Amino acid sequence: MADGDTQVPELAFPLDIPCLKRGAMEGTKPFVAQAEHQAKLGFPGALVPDWKDKALAKMQELAEKNRAFQVYLDICVKCGACTDKCHYFLGTGDPKNMPVARQDLLRSVYRRYFTFAGKHFPWLVGARDLTEDVLNEWYSYYHQCSECRRCSVFCPYGIDTAEITMAAREILDSVGVGQKYSNEIIGKVKDIGNNLGLNPKALRATLEDLEEDIEDDTGVSVRLPLDEKGADILLVTPSADFFAEPHIEGLIGYAKVFHEAGVSWTLSSYASEAANFGLFIGSYENMREISLRIRKAAQDLGVKRIIFGECGHAWRVAYSFLNTLAGPWDFLDQSYPVPQHILEFTWDEIQKGTLNLDPSRNDHIRLTYHDSCNVARASGMGDYPGGQFEIPRNVIRAVCNNFFDMEPDTIREATLCCGGGGGLLTDDLMDLRIKGSAPRMKALQNVTEEHGVTHMAAICAICKTQFGKVMPKYGYEMDAILSVHQLVSNAIILTGQDGEDEDEAEDA
Amino acid sequence: MLGTVYAILFYVATLILLIGVVRKIRIYARVPAPLKIPTTPAPKTRGGVVLRVFREVVFFESLYKSNKWIWLFGWVFHMALWLVLARHLRYFTQPVWGWVEIVQPFGTYAGFAMLAGLAGLWARRILVERIRYISNPSDHLMLALLMGIGASGAMTRFVAHTDIVAVKAYMLGLMRFRVGDLPADPTLLVHLGLVIVLMIVFPISKLLHAPGVFFSPSRNQVDNPREVRHVAPWAAKMEN
Ligand code: HEM
Ligand code: SF4
Ligand code: SF4
């Protein structure tokens, strides 16, 4: 879809509630997966002839396998508290993007076939038959949800629309209607080990180039090891860190921190991807299969610890699910959490005083920080609730003198999605991505007006890519989005590096 | 005659309510939550989770964060509902329990608070475009039903005075499977009739939110996935 025709929403304030624009996003849908993409994941290649029975059978199965699905479909009281909480609703005004209305697309069918009221009094409780139109509507609106869980925070029962979206995508996949973007990428991970399809040789070459860059820059030789058996730490990071700005600057940051901490570490070419798109399509089996690659890599390389790089949904799968999907991790060193986040590691080192940091090297930046949804609302850091908000900010304050938070109702657990999460980071949804980012962008514009903020940092590969694309639409340079470890990288003075003679740290 | 008809209805409604709710609770308890999905930041201990759910059930904490008007009307309605229910215990106990005597005077006026809360919720459902959009006929009918119960109840006391002593004797009899006479008072019959309807629709409607809130994985799970493995029985089968 050409993003040239997108009307960039003008919001008066970040949480400005639009009037309902019925059908505004009706036609929006991502490309459908082809048979070859579907086959690798074990799904039918095209809509199966008996799709209706299959879909209902899948729904029944989900109700028996997943408590959230069953409870959430039953207990919503239609209080309306969530109706203004979704960034896609705020950005598009389409009422079907209100979380409860999104749930109702599926709940109406569940009621029709599985509840007494819906079977006998469908008109009373808004129950409807499953038809091909309904299936198309699901495909459209369940691909307008980034599974960000903002609605769950504000629902009196914690009803998480993301769970319903995942279930709907699972049902769609099971009848042969998959989304090309997510399913093609999962196939690549299974074939090659990462979302990009970067083979081990190319990966090694990339890492060697980076080592040269760092040495040219600092005069210090910092290693980026690959497949080194016997290393203590396995670093699993999103593959965007290997090739795109500003991600790659973050990877350089991790390498510098490991170097200064004096630990031995390695990347793995077999598990060269932290991202796990199995989450987006709600597929336990696919999520597990991808997670098991990390287990195998850890065992083959004989590491003692696993650390994850900056990525939001990957951290959810790592923190919340990895132990369940691919544990137990009894062969790793139990004195560290399994897995650990790179920010937990860096913050520990900062507290120990192993890093020589000069925050003035980031003085050309006036910074704000974007809490990524999956870190904020679906995982944790450190050993206390809310560590996922404090630890990144602690690190940022240690490396950057000018830090300003956005408005309180747009950060931390109430953070607004970047607009590109949950498997929507694809060009065919660009219009939706631009509109969905409007609330976040407005909050950013507000700190720019108030505090002259020039840059925003994030710890998620999807957020960084999405912001690089959409920030220009809202009056920012595309390099105004930074990795947190890029700021660390700027500020760190390596042992043996002549700190004073360095030219101004580059700002991206 | 009237006494017998209402007795049958009460027995049937009680059975439907009990069996229906117990069945649903068993389903909620049995269906596994395959992954840890608490909405974070979440408590790291069982005790912390108990407190979290307590705050949701008693104070509607998340709703308070979400929308002050819905919170105000909803919270007033529910708390008044509990007071009213507590007050009604006096018609089912002999002698009346001490604490029921104490809430009695509050319970009487809580009826009005309940009606006010319901009216506020209904007004929002009609006036706020977003909430009107998500409402089905059943959502309006539920509010009508509860307001009908509240209004007819208040009328038996403040408008068309009912012989409450006779009603109590009838209820105490029903509890001992002895069917007595029910005063043929139209407001009372409407009040009791609507309560019977409420009992019957409870297990097949959104009123399941009352037991359901305790089973919501995003609220009742401990945030300790790195420390404790959490494998559903059906998922464990994949491991070998
Ligand atoms: C554990 C006990 C309960 C809890 C925690 C609870 C909580 C809530 C909450 C948070 C809401 C949303 C806010 C609102 O609209 O009021 C709600 C709605 C509602 N509750 Fe409850 N509730 C409980 C028991 C009950 C019972 C026993 C009834 C009725 C017999 C009831 C009837 C309703 C109705 C009708 C609504 C929808 C109101 C509307 O249409 O806006 N609740 N409940
Ligand atoms: S806040 Fe929760 S209960 Fe209320 S309408 Fe939304 S999903 Fe339903
Ligand atoms: S999970 Fe996020 S994107 Fe999906 S409906 Fe809820 S608020 Fe909207």
C-alpha cells in the first residue's frame, strides 16, 4: 500500500478520542501467505473446503486448551472501559479497532455455536453465524492488533485482546489463511536460523567488519565472536542488530560492555535470532520449535549463561516462556537468571563500576525513552515488579545527561505501542502503521515542545524499525530513534582508548 | 396456589444457578493456562497475587485507572448490591445474625445507591457513542432487570407496603421444604419474579464475570516464569 496517501492523524493530545468512523479500515489487510510459506509451518496451503467445520473445531480445541480464551470470551461485561485504550482505534477511529469490539468479532461466533444464549437467542446477545465474510473480517481486523496488551491493563478483569487475536490467527492458519509476513519469516528461521535469512558465512563477515569498525573508531580491538565453544555467555539478539541502523550500534554497545566486563561470550549461527514470530500467530508449537534452537545452541556451545539483546517480543518469549517452552535450564549456571536481559547485565556492571562512562559524550542528544509493550506489560527485569521500567532508565541516566520522560499516561505500563508490533511490521500495512503510531508520536511531539527533545531511545528491534519509518511523517529525522546500547556505546571509554582525543561521539 | 407456583420456580431457579455456576467454575479451573501471561508489572509471590485480585474485586483497581465515571457508577452499584444482599439475609435466618442487624439500616438506603449506580451505567450505555456501539440488547436488558428488581424492592417497602413477616415465614418454610402461603401483593410478585429470572440467566450470561474474575490469568498468575517452569499437561506430552 502506498503510504503517500495516508492521512497522518492530527491529534490534539496523545489520548484524544476520535469520533467513530465506521468501516474506515475495512479494506485493510496484509498479504496472504502462499502455500509454500504455510507448508513449512504445518498449515494448509489455501482455504480448505470444509473450513467452517475446521474453524469451529479449532475454536473448541482452544477453549479446552487455553483458560484465557474460555474465560475472556465469557466474562466481558461490555463496560466500555477499554474502548479508548487502543492506539489503532485512536489513530483510525474505526470502532472495530476498539479492543472489546475486536474481541466481539470472534465472541459473536463463539456465542452462536458454544453458548446456550447464542444458540437459542442469537439476536439478543449479538451472536452470528460463521460465514466467509466473517472470516475475511477476522483476517482484516485481527491483523490490525499489535498484541500490545494496553487494553488488558485497563480492563477490570484483565481481558487481554492479544490472546483473542492470537487465537483468531491460529484459527485462520488452521483453515489455510495465514499472513505472509509472519509465516514466511518463521519459515526462514526454521531453514536458516534467523528472520533475515542471513547464512553463517555472511554473518561471520558482518561481525568481522564490525570488529574493524570498532578498532578504527577507538583504537581498541573488541571481539564479536561467533560459534565459539566454551564461551561463558551465549548472546541471542534480534537479527536486525546485524545489519540495520540504529540496531547495529546497539550490538556494538553490547560488545563493548562484554569487553570491559571481561567476560567470554559468543553468538550462535544456529540460533542467530532472538525474535520468535510464533508468538504473533499464537502457535505454541512453532514458538516452542524456535525456542528449542536456543536450547540446542546453548548445549552445543557449552555456555553457562544466556543473555538476550534488545528486542521486545523476544524478551517476552525469553522471560515469560523460555523456561516453559525449552527448559529446564539446569545445565546452566544457576547464580544468574535464565535468561538474562542485556540491560540487566549492563546495569549490574555499571553498579559494580567496571564501565568507564562519560555521559557528556551524549550531550548533543536530548533524549526520551519509549517503553516497548512486550517489555512493559508482558515481562519483567531484575527481581522486583517494575524493574523493566527502572533498569533501562537507570542505564540511560548513567550514560546520558539530558533525559526527559513523556507524559505519565503514555509510558511505563500505559505505554503506547509503536504501531508496528505483533507481526504488522510489513509494508503492506504501512497506512495502518502510520495511523497507529499517532498517539505515541503526539506524546513525543509534546516532550519536544516542552523540553526540546531531539531523540528517542528504545529496546526493541520492531519499535526501532517502525520508528525509523514513521518518525519522518511526524517531522523527525529517521535517525532520531536510537538503541539504548548505542548511547552506552557512545559514552563508554574502553580501557586503552584515549578518551580525550576522540572526536565527538557520533549521534547515530 | 401462588405459594406453590413460586416455590417451584424458586427451586428450579436455585438448581439452575447452582449447577450452572459450579459447572462453569469447574471448567475455568480445569482448562489449563498454558503460558504465564500476567499483565506486568505483576506480583512475584502468591501473597502478592492474592492482594492484587483482592484490590480488583473490592476496589475495581484497574477500572479506576481506566475510567473514573464507569468506576464511580460501577463501584457504587456493586457495593450497594452487596449491602442489599446482606440485608436480605434477615429474611432467611432466624434468629437474625448480629452483623446482619448492623448493616440493616445501611442496606435499606443502599437500594437507592444501587439504582443510582445502575442509572449512571445505563445513561453511559445510551449516551456514549463508543459504549452504545458495543452494546447488545442483552446488555440493556440486564440493566433493566436489575433496576426492575431494585425499584420493585424499594416499592414493597416505601410505596405499597408488603406484609414482610409473612414473606419471611414463606422463605423460612421454603428452606425447610415446606410450602406456605405467599401474600398476593403485585409489587412483591414482580420483585420475586425478576429475582428468579436473574438467578436463571446468571450462569448463561455475562454475570459469569463474578466467578470469572478470579480465574483471569492476566490477574491471578505469579510473575516468576524464570524461576518456576509452568507446563500445561497437554504441552508436557510434546516433551517426549
Ligand atoms: C466478585 C464479584 C463481582 C465483581 C468483582 C464485579 C465486578 C464488576 C466490574 C468491575 C464491572 C464493570 C464496571 C461496571 O460496569 O460496573 C461489573 C459490571 C457489572 N456487574 Fe459485576 N461484579 C461482581 C458481581 C456481580 C453480581 C453478583 C452481579 C449481579 C447480580 C453483577 C452485575 C453486574 C452488571 C449487570 C454489570 C454490567 C453493568 C453495565 O451494564 O455497565 N456483578 N462488575
Ligand atoms: S474493559 Fe474488559 S470487560 Fe470492559 S468492555 Fe473492555 S474487555 Fe469487556
Ligand atoms: S492488544 Fe493492543 S493493539 Fe490489540 S486491541 Fe489491545 S490495545 Fe489494541
